[in-house]
Amino acid sequence: MQGFVLMHRNLDGEESAERLYVTSKWKGEERLPLGELHTNVKVHCESSSTTERMVLHHDEDAVTIEISMDLLYDIEELNDTLHQVVAHITPLRCHEICWQSSLMATAGLESFEEDAPRECHRVDGTNSTTFLRHMKEYTVGSCAHL
């Protein structure tokens, strides 16, 4: 029974330029009846750090947490005629995520623990391209209250 942890931006088939996830999963189908994968996820920021604990139980396929952080948006116009822009999205203060996992198992009265190596990954920025609507005219007014 082995588990692994990964950092990603895709959840349920939808790619997100602004969201970041950490998932722990089991490798293969074989699992110990009382086995668990404990993972401490630490987000390193400029003046602080935050730790979250994930527990993947033997009867679960995966556990995912969303990492929340402030982002910096640098908007650049690509094509004035088509109103196409690209947003360069980078973490504002948090630039590294580390995790340490331990495989825990119980057999009878005995408990076993095996630590995986600590992993650290840089949080890179992403780019997102879109087209803006061209507004020909708009009116500023008050809304009627019901």
C-alpha cells in the first residue's frame, strides 16, 4: 500500500488559472484495512506560513484541499481589434508549498509508521487569455427598489 501527493490546478476536469489544489491518492488497488496516509501541507509566504493536515483513509480513493492565496494580476492587451487580453496571474506573497507524508497502519495491537521524503514545490504563475466584450454604449443610472 503506497500513497502519493501532487499539486495541481485541475479539479474534476476543469482547469483553473486562479485555484491551486493538493491531492493525496493511493497507488494501486491494494490497501491495508486500517491504513491511512497522513500529509502535512505547509504553504510558505513572505512573512508567514500555514499548515493544513490531510488524512486519506483506506476506504477513500483521494483527498483534495484547495490552497487559498492572494494573487497578482498583470493584464496585457494582445489584440486591440479583437479585444483579446492575457492575464499573467502570480502568487502575491506565497511562493512555495511543501508536504510531508506518513503512511500509518495498525495490525492487531501494533502500529506502524513509514515517513515519505519531504517534498517542496515552487508555486509558479499561470496565464489566462480571453476576449472582452466591446461596449458601444452604456448608461449610468439608479436602480428602482422593489
